[in-house]
Amino acid sequence: MINNNKRSLNRTALSLALAGSFFATSAQAQLAGHNVILVHGFMMENLSEAPANLQAVKQAGEDYWRDYWLNRAEARIDWGSDGRVEGQIAQQAYQQVRQISQQGLCNDYCIVVAHSTGDLVTRHLLENQARWLQSEGLQPLKILAVMDLAGAGGGTELANLAVSIAYNNSWYNWPVKQAVRAFTGIDPQPDNLGVVNDLQTNNARNLSTGPNAVPRLRFVGGGSSFGGITKPFIAGTDDGVVPTHSACGATTANGIDSCSGTIGLDGKVTGQSGPSGLYYNHYPVLMSEGANHFAVKDTQTGNTSVPVVNNTVLNGLQVNFASRTYNQRAWWQLWGSGAQYVEVPGSNQTSMSNLIYTTFNN
């Protein structure tokens, strides 16, 4: 039994979200009136076969975003996962940052949309891009905000396991090896893990961690990837690849169940094991219990989104997702109003990426 007791809808934003808008013209390739830069995540295929050149890296980056975001962006920063963030990846990224500056694409501010390890790569760029560009007499990129989809800036326990297996390939580690192989696509060796080294929780949490004025808006999933075989090895709840502590922007790698101490990933309003603290300027905006690591950036529907930080303004950017609260009784409950839930109404009829795009463009 469901009893709606409160409804606060932005009907225009909701109708736009449900419309789909899966194709965008060049005039619409903006978010909240600003050009978009895409920064993709980890690509396991780069570990088994390193990209031949930057052109190959860029082709893979184009394919990565094709499902939804590709036609909604003016630029991308592509990088090879066979490298390290402070080495080859930074060099590849800077070539593209330099071109973006020369083209003036961010003169009126840009919004970065990053997925997975793109969170970590973006963090390193934000800390260094002004210095890099100014050394060549170029204008630093003006970034309004970063939208981190399933952000891996806090690392993942799967990377810890991958490095461990690389140095201890014993037969009794078979279950761990299967999870690691699902994540990396390879049998790990000390010299073939590339950016996975940076994704170890301790390494990720010590890379470019200075406070930054650019707000990081976090969008978090809790579904299964790889048939669920990775979940037992990740602390707390997770999306099959990235733990919630990382995706939310928590200051520690302790396992947690939600980005909020009072709302679950499923929207239930009750006490939760939430983060003890969040990194400076990190804001968990939406959570979805059903969305897995890849669904957060693609076109998968059927997953309800739950607002956390909402009805606010971050660096001039309006965060205003429709929301409603309702009470729901379990099938076996014969009395009482049941548990309270909060959700973005109708969000299960669209993808999280489309919900983000249409809401911020309203």
C-alpha cells in the first residue's frame, strides 16, 4: 500500500527528463548553458593491448561515450589506461587541455562530466592545469563544476586486490583472481597494471588532494556489474566496481552504505552508515540503488534516483531535481503508515544521465 503525503514537482523538468532527448544538435551540446568536456574512465582493454598512439586513445574515448554523452559535449579529454595519472596520462591529457584553451571553449566556463577513474584524472588536471597553461602563455580553463558519474577518486578495493595478485599469484586466491580478472581483463603482473596502481585506495586518496574551488557533484549507483562476482571484495555498498565511499566523495575508505546518514540508496528514510565526512566541495546529488557502474553514464532505465543534496546553488549552478516523499507498507504489514521514502518521481522511466542532462538544462 502506498500513501503519498508530500509532492514537490518541477513538472517542466520532469517532462523533459521523460522525453528522452537522445539526440542533440550542436546548438544543444551544452549543460546549463555551458560547454561540456568529457573525461572517460578506466578501459581494461588498454592493459592487454596498449593503444598505438593518441589517435587510438581518442577513438576509444569517442566510443566510450557514444551511448549518451558524445553528442552533448564540445570536447573530450581522452587518456590511455596503460599509463599512470602523474605520467603518461597527464601528458596525453595536457595536449587536449592545451587545445581546448587555444579554442577558447571555456571562456564562458565549462562543465566537466567525468566517469569512474575520470574523477581521479580530472582532480589531477584541476590542481595543475592553470600552472601548465600559464607556463605557455595560455588562458587556464574556467571550470564551473564537475559532474562525477560513479567517481573513483577514492579508489577501489578491486585495485588493491589486483596489485596483491600481481605479487602473489597463488592457487588459493582463485576467487579473488576471478574478480580481479573481471575488473582488469588480464592476469595481473607487476608491470601491466597501468592506472590500476593509482586506483589503490591509499594511492588514490593521496593524489592531488588539495582543496579546489570547483564543486564536484556526485552521482552514485549501487547495482551489480560482472554478474556480481566483484561485490564481496568491495567495502560497503558499491556499483560492482567503485565503492560508495569513493563515489560519494567520503574522506575515508571505510565501508559505508549510503552517501547520507539518513537516506538509503533505495530512498528509505532511516538511519544509515553514511560518510563521517566528505572531501572539500564534494556534494552527493543523486543515488540509485539499481544503477550499476556503467548504467550511471549510459541509457539504462528502470532505476529510481534518490536526491541527497538538492534545491541549492553550487558556484552559480542550480541543483533542483524534482522530489517527492511517500510512505509504503510492506506486504505483510496490516497497520501503520509504513516506512517513508524519497525519490525523484518518474526517474525510473529515464536514465540517470538523461535525468541529469534535462534537469540542468531546464
